[in-house]
Amino acid sequence: MSSALQRLGTFFYVVNPNTTTFQHVKDVPNYTNEAVPLFIMFLVVEYAVTWLKGERIRHNDLITSVMHGIVYDVVGVVFKSFTLCGYEWLYERRFLDLDWTSPLTWWMAALGVDLGYYWFHRATHEINLVWSGHQVHHSSEEYNLSTALRQSMFQQYFSFGIYQPLALLGVPLPALLVHLQFNLIYQFWIHTEKIGSLGPLEWVFNTPSHHRVHHGSNKWCLDKNYAGVLIIWDRMFGTFQAERKDEPIAYGLVEQPQSLNVIWLQFYYFAAVFRKARSMTTWGDTLRALFYGPGWFPGTPRLGDPDTFPDVKAPRPKYDPQLPRWQEVYVLVHFVIILLVQQRWIVEMKMTPWASALVFTAFIFASTGIIGAMYDGWWWAPLVEAARCMAFVAYARTYPVIGHPILDAAILAYFALSTLIWTSQSLAVVKATLKHSKLD
């Protein structure tokens, strides 16, 4: 019971400094992964509350958001050491010598991480190349707890250099790792419309009300409320905007992509940024297209001219493709399997060879991408799904995936059946394509 309460406390940064202070990196728990069961529980509770109120949470959007979280987590585990490269080297040359057991060190780490997050988050909106990663988080047209999981697999690597200065201030690496996780977990519960104003807490803390503004594409919402935990940074640096009662918020991007394909959404804006850069006539403008704001064009200020930005209003039509009922069930089952495989793999990661890690990463990429391609109606989806299922069967016949014999056997059988279904569907696609070619 106490363990469950402690895990719940991490969602609100209500934790004991004495029990969350560690001397060595290897002793720092994976608080984020431990929070996954609670993530799922809160998602279910929010879904139930929404349903009881006669409202709707779109399954296709929810699944897409969670799969973004899976991709983010997988890539983060494989390449997690890059963003903090050089931290320990700087720590050996620190200006301050803080006692790792002191509550002062714990609080300095907490405040330092939160301030660093504010500036990094602000940079993700004000630097076009970095926005290429962060835009993924804003690509949902809904605002619910699943939106918190919709993360870019690239964004974390742009944070290189943001937290390293804390090493010079004497913050040990274990303390930094603890608070990076707490800061991230805290931001989960603020992604909801089910919690209104929280009164005096709104002055100090980032809340659902404040963060709803941040996710809005209305003109008055743009580039506001960058806070992680403490909204005081926005109040101090002039980026605060209170939620309005007279104008509903339209969630999503100003120019909303019409796709639910996780992998496409992760990559597409990078191509748009480089096309913009190549279209410039001078080297200076080419660099500005990369490192000025997304709304910048020649002759405008660094962040663009707000008068030229579209003023999006709610409600606006949402991209909401539907699948036949049997495919919805099929997608849901494979979605659950992907979750199980991902959780099992993260536990085993330290003992996993690089080759196996890359195979697993490729499987996750293919799995998340193909589900979105089904929703988007891409013609080649049946062929790729048949190949994905066939590859899984070939692998899982020799190597257990989950580690539970009965469950592994059931998943293998389901993938074998899926292979037959999508091979049949693929043949139908090929026949239709050949027939169309002959008619042409």
C-alpha cells in the first residue's frame, strides 16, 4: 500500500527527499517505467468519466498518442546516454561542493531541472528545427491524458547542453536523473479537460488550466505557458497566459496534419523545415529558416509576424478516419501486444545485445507505423502488415518474447492467424493493382 501511495505521489511531486536521494546512478529507480500502470489506470478512469458524461474519446487518436509514447520510450532507452554526455566530467570541475545527502541539494536539483525545462521547452517553440521534434506533442486534436504520452523521439536529443550547467553548480548526476523523471511524470496529469481551475495553486504551479492554453492553436494561445512544474517561470519571463472563459480552445497544430501514422508524424515536419530552408535565396535566410521561429519568413521578426498567423477557432473539423469493426478489434489486440512486448523488453534491456535491441526497435517502428497507415487508408498497409506478422512468427518460434509460455503461445498463434489474414488481403490488393494497370 505504501509503495502504491509513493508511486502516486510522484505524479504530483509529493515525494520524500530522504527516500529519493541516491549516491550512485545505478541506484536511481526507473520511476517513469514504474508509473506506467498508473498511467494506464488514469487513462481508464478518464475514459470512464468521459463515457458517463455522454462524451467521446476517439479511439484512433488515443491509440496514436500512446504509440508515440512507446516509440519515445524505446528510442530513449536505446540512446539515453547522449543528452547528458559530459555531465560527470563537468561535475568533477564543479564550482560548488554540495553534500549529496543534503535536502538543499535535492531542492536545487528540483528547481534547476524545472528552470532548465522551461527554457528548453521555450526553445522547442522558438527554434524551427527543434520545433520539428516537439510539434509531435501538439499534433493531437484532443486534450486528454493520452496526449501527455504523445512525445517526439527526437526532442530529448535537442536538450543536450541544457542541464549540464547544473553539474558546475554541484548537483550530482543521480539527483538530476531523479528530478528529470519527476518533472516528466508531473506533466502527465495536467493533460486533461476534466479538472477545472485549482484556485490559489494556479499562481505557483502548472495546472491543467494553464497547460490547456499551451496546447491551443488559437492565436492567443500560441507560445504561452512553457512551464513544467512551476508556472512562476512564465510569470517571470513574460510568457504567461490565463485560460479564457469566453473562447473555447481548438487543440492541435495551426496547420493540422491529416494523418494518424506515428512514424510519419515523427518525421514529416523535418522535411518541411528543410524544404523551407532550401527555398531561401541567401545563406543568412537559410540559417534563419532553421533557427528562427516556425512562423518566420524574410522581412518578419525572429518569431514571425503574429498578424499573419491564422486565427484558429473552435470547433474545427477533426481528422477522424474509421476502420471496419473487425479491423478496430484487430488493431486493439495488436496495440495491447505492442504494450506487453515493450514493457518486457525495457525490463530486459540491460541484458539485451545491440543486435537484438535494433531488431526490437525496428519491430516497434513497423508496428506503430502500420496501425496508423491502416487508419489513413494507405494502399500498401496490408502488404507490410503481412510481412510484419510473418517476421514475428519466424522470430517468436525460436525466441520467447514475453517470457510466459502460455501467453507467448497465444501471441504466436494470433500472429500466425494475422499472417494468413493479411496475406489474403495483400493478394487482393495486388490483383486490384494489376487489374487497374491493365485498364490503363
